[in-house]
Amino acid sequence: MSSTDALTFWNGVHGARPAATAPRPNARLTESVTDLPPGDALDLGCGSGGDALWLARRGWRVTAVDVSSVAVERLAALAAAHGLGERIGARRHDLRESFPDGRFDLVSAHYLHTPLELDRATVLRTAAHALRPGGRLLVVDHGSTAPWSWNQDPDVRYPGPEEIAGRLALDPATWTVERADSPRRTATGPGGETAEVTDHVLIIRRTG
Ligand SMILES: C[S@@+](CC[C@H](N)C(=O)[O-])C[C@H]1O[C@@H](n2cnc3c(N)ncnc32)[C@H](O)[C@@H]1O
């Protein structure tokens, strides 16, 4: 699948929804980052931008990237409207082809799932290398299928956090797994319905 197709596909997904005026941050982000001192953050696959806005409000300088120009343009407009334009750089990247420059204290990848081809191990390994010493990579994946998910394939497999960490093949002398678990939570779907879902949560800290 070409980059143009990824752009078309994800612009279709985002464009089909009304632009969010107050997107909410992800629960695993808020629970993991609340106690961290602000610095430079990178949000991979930022979508409607709830995480980027929450981080910026807490003093982080955020680079928020997505393959979708609709998502990126909406987030840039929202950041400006909320007086956070100086703190959020919304950039279009197809992570299969390019990765933002810079060094980060936090790289967050929440539900970076796509039906199109994406070598996530390479993207996440690149993210781990872009951390400053002391910085953290936070990867949150689906661990179960919500009733409203676009993917209702009963054979879908969700690799656990330890398996994801193994695929990154990071040198333990430089990167340490701080958290790898599969907590459950009550999630709210697009129509306001709720369901219990599982997240796969992985936090890797760069120590050297
Ligand atoms: C399931 S959504 C998650 C969005 C957001 N992180 C959240 O938690 O709500 C996946 C996001 O990744 C983006 N994405 C998919 N493939 C991508 C790629 N190759 N490069 C950059 N972003 C991509 C999509 O546009 C979409 O916004």
C-alpha cells in the first residue's frame, strides 16, 4: 500500500468524523505522565490530538505527528484556538517513510494501529533512540476488541507488551522496561456506550 493510499485511508477516517472541539486525553497517558516533569514530547499517530493538548497544558512542548493531513490541520487549528500554538507542533509524517527530528523526554504511541502495512518495531525502535537519557517511551495498544471497533475479526491477535518489547531488541544496558502489563478499564464508544476493554501498556526508559 502506497503512502498516498495511507493518506487517503486515514483522511477518510478522520474526515468522516466532525472535528473535535475538546478531545479527551487517553487514560493511560494521564496516569503515566501526571507525575513527570514537563519537557519535550513526541506523540506518534496523534489523531484528534487529545493527548497533545493535555500534555501542552501541563507545560510540555509537543511534536504531534500523523499521516493524516486532516488530523494534523485540525490539531494545529485547535492548538491555536486554545492558545497552545507555541507549544504544539503538528506535523504530517507517514512513519513508514519519515520520522520527526529532535530528542525527546517522552515519546507516546497510543493505539498506533492501522489496517495498512506499518513496521511498528522499526518505528518504535527509532522512537527509543530519539529519547534523551532518562526519557520514556510509552506504548499503549489494544489488548481486546471493543464492540465498536472497526476490526471485529475473531482471529485478531494482540501481541502483549513483553512481546512488543522483545521485537524492539533494545540493548538492556541503555533501555529498561519499567512497565509491561495488561490492565482493564471501562471505555466509552463513539455513541456513548461503555464496555470493559484491555490495554497493553509498555513503558521503556532510556537510562544511558
Ligand atoms: C487508532 S488511531 C489512534 C489515534 C490517537 N493516538 C488516539 O489514541 O486516539 C491511529 C492513528 O495513527 C495514524 N496513523 C496510521 N498510520 C500512520 C502512519 N503510517 N504514520 C503516521 N500516522 C499514522 C492514524 O491517522 C490515526 O490517527
